[in-house]
Amino acid sequence: MAETTEGAIAEALIAHFSTMALPAGVRTAYPGIAFTPDPGTPHVELFVIPNTPIQRMIAFGREPERLGIFQASVFWPEGQGIVKATDLAAQIGQHFARGTKIREAGVVIWIMSDPDIAAPLQEKAWMQVPVSIRWHVYP
């Protein structure tokens, strides 16, 4: 259980992702937890990227607005094309669609815009499709 708002945000985003049914055999690499990808086995790597909090009024002691990006990068073995990786990226985007409200760990997270699904990136041994989910927490 998180002790800070920042920790609660990370906990809530990861918990919401974990409610998604991934295709059989697809593993998840959680932030800060050791993970070694299996060659030839697809996986999703998660990142919580906070941005600078916004303090709209000079009200000392009041919580600021918090915002950032939750990145879910799909890694698919090279040589299998882009369709399966792109399909999974789109499913993740739908799970975090614009208007999604995540109530978890004592925070309410709003997804205010549709996630950005980047063009597939060819890497050594992997095809990566990043999904960037912009989130916002009001005080």
C-alpha cells in the first residue's frame, strides 16, 4: 500500500493495467521489478512517468494537480510482422480510453485523451509498439 500520492498513482495505474486480459503467453515487466525477456516470447513493459505537478493557486498545504504518462510498450519477437503487436497496443489503448476514471489506492485518475499508439519500432530481436497514456489527478 502506497504511503504517498505519487506511490498511489503508480499503484492505481498498474492495478488497472493488471485487470486487462493479455493474450496467452504475453508476460508483463512491471516497473522496478527484475524481468528478463524470453527470446521469442512477447511481453509488455510498463513505465510510470510523472510530470511537474501544477499548483494553480497559492494555497499552501493544498495538494497540486498531478499529471504524467503511463507507458505500456509492447515487445513482439522480430520476424512476425507488426499486426499482432499493433493489435495488442490498440487493446491496451482501449483499456485506457479517453474518459476512463481509475479509482484505486485512494486516488482518482482521469484519462483525458485517447492514448497515443506510436509507429512500430524495429529493435534488435524485437518489434516495439509504445502506447503513451496521459493521466491527470486533481486534488
